[in-house]
Amino acid sequence: MNEKEIAKICKVLGDENRVRIIKMLTAGELCACKILEEFSITQSTLSHHMKILNDCNLVSVRKDGKWSYYSINCKTFSEFKNVISEISCEKNTKSECSCK
């Protein structure tokens, strides 16, 4: 996962509604109507959020007739979690500058 993809995911997750949607999807696949029940937003606003989540591969969509079912894209989330887990706040006691 490159820096551009990481930044895009961070930007997408910068919206609290999308974070709530992702948290809901950790329980498994959900129909859009079930997701909508938890929000005070219109169906078109939910569709907008889901398109953004889908466009950066955070969620997958499965169509069944007129219904859309959403789930977390585990491959993308696994890669993102690996990148985040590599970030460390441990200080290196031996700082050497290589720019001399």
C-alpha cells in the first residue's frame, strides 16, 4: 500500500459517519436499509458515504435485486492495519544524521 492510498483511507475515515458505518460492518454484511436505520440521514446521503467507502476499497458491495449489501473489504483493511502497526512512537536513543 503506497502513501497515496494510505492518505486516501485516512481522509475517508476522517468522517464520523463513515467510521460508524465501518464499525457496524465489523459484525458482518449489512443491507443498506439496516445501516440507514442507525442514522438520521437520507438514503442519498448514505449512498454517498457508501460510494466513498467503496471507491477506496474499504467496503465491498453485493447487489441482490434492488437491495445493496455491504461488507468490509478484509484485504484492504489488513494492509492498512499492517501499515499503521508499523508506525512506532518508540524513540531511538541513538540518533545519527545521515545528511552530512
